[in-house]
Amino acid sequence: MERLVSDARRGDRGAEEALVERLLPFLRRRVAGARRRRNWFWLSDPEDLVQDVLTQFVQAVRDGRFEYAGERALEGYLVRTAWFGAMNLKDKHRPQRSLHDPEEGGERFDLAAFAEAIHEQVDRRDCLRLLAEAVAELNANRRDVVERTLLGQKVRDISAATGRTAASVSGLKFNALVELRRRLEERGFLERCGALFALASDEEGS
């Protein structure tokens, strides 16, 4: 995998295609699993998200913005990119207000609702950035567990995927969420973004 990333960075299109072919099944499974577990009802075509994530990944490799640090780190990068992509699609899924005048058979434009929606979108974008920064500061093992949790995997799923015992995963998850909460508190995340995100250290069903 490292050789493929290195060759792709040098512009080898064959290496890019080989990377995509190897990563495609993994990403499809993850997105499909998250869509099912987290009820991502707005994700009508998961394949579009998968292809978009792989396109972003290849571009990051070309631009030198992705440094290979092991297969698990690469998978974590894809998981994180997919999660943020899904959240962006959720924002776009919200029904739009009409600008038509009621007398012409349309709805009246609700300026207050429009302003509130725009404000919430800006807040969500900023909150996602703060969350991404805090997650990126965790060590590799904790970051991996958090990213898998954000994508919808439960303890048993993470255990099966990583080869760790359920007890090990549970311990990593607990400590990771404690550290993540501390880092988010330092950024003022909980005060600003508490209504948009719910982060807890309690255990999900295993």
C-alpha cells in the first residue's frame, strides 16, 4: 500500500487506479454499515459518497497533503472524510424555502427562517472543523476508535475489524472520549456546539 501511495504521489495513474480498487470494498462496507446503523436516511445513493471520498483521497495524495502512516491510519482518513461528507449531505438535504409570492401560488419567503438556517449551517461547519482538529490530536489508537465510532461502528464491530478484544476496545473508547471531551472543552466546543453534537463517554451496546 505504501508503494502505491508513493507512486501515485509521483503521478502514476496506474497506482491511483490500483489504490482505488483496493480501497473501494472497504469504504463501501463502512458507508453502508453507517447508513444502516445511524439511519442516514438522506444518503439516497451511498455510492456517490464513496466515489467522492476516493476522489478527495486521490487528490490529497497528488497534492502531497496525505502522508502514509500505515494502513489503519489510511482507513481512518477515509472514515473521517466519509463522515464529514455525510454530514455535509445532511445539511443539503433540508428542504428549501420558496421565494415566490403567495399571491402567485407560491410561498412567502421567510427571512427569519432563512437567517436561522444560514446561521446553523455556519455553526455546523465551524463545529465540524473544531471536532476534526480535536480528533486529529488523539494518538493513533484512540483516534482510530473515535473515527470508527463516529462512522457508526459499535464495540463488537471495532473489535472484529481491529483484532482487539472487546475489553480493549471499550477501554480505548472510554479514554479516547474523555480526552476528546477535554480537548473540545478547551476549544469552547461544548458551549457553542452542544446543540448540534452529542458526545458521551458511556458505553454503547457491544
